[in-house]
Amino acid sequence: MPAWLRDEGDALVLSLHVQPGAVHTTVDGEHGDALKLKLAAAPVEGRANAELVRWLAQAFGVPRRNVMLLRGETARAKVVRVVAPTLRPDRKWVSVR
């Protein structure tokens, strides 16, 4: 299991490094012990965090309420919990880049 992913039974905890202001939201490999995500939103008034939650919810097949930002609300380093994922795109992200 990669360093940026922790399985907690019915939930996954992801350590992320986000880069706001990208053209598209996408996984961009690893950044140290974190998964790097480029976000298609500006880091203004919570837009980047909203895009992060929206994108992760869609990727894992869960409602937005199942994606919780645990740490890093105003930082690039974030920790996110995804409860009861129905999809597991993280398995493909291990081999990105």
C-alpha cells in the first residue's frame, strides 16, 4: 500500500498535496509521501477545497458528505477521509507517473 493511503475498514484516508489553478483536475503522481492532485479551481474562498471534495466523491462513487477534509483547509498538504467508497480508483493511481 502506498504511503499516501491508509485503509480504515469502511473508510480510506488519503494524504494529498494539491496544486490549485490547473486546467483539469487530475492525479499527477506522488509528492513525497503524498498523492499529488492538480485542481481545476482557484485557491480562493474555498473553491479549491470544494473542487477537491466534488472530484474525490465522483472518483470514489460516494456522496460529497462521505468525503471529509480532516486537515489542511488552507494548506496544500491535506488529509481527506472517504467513507464507504464504492469505486477504488486509488488502485490505478499507484502506477501514475
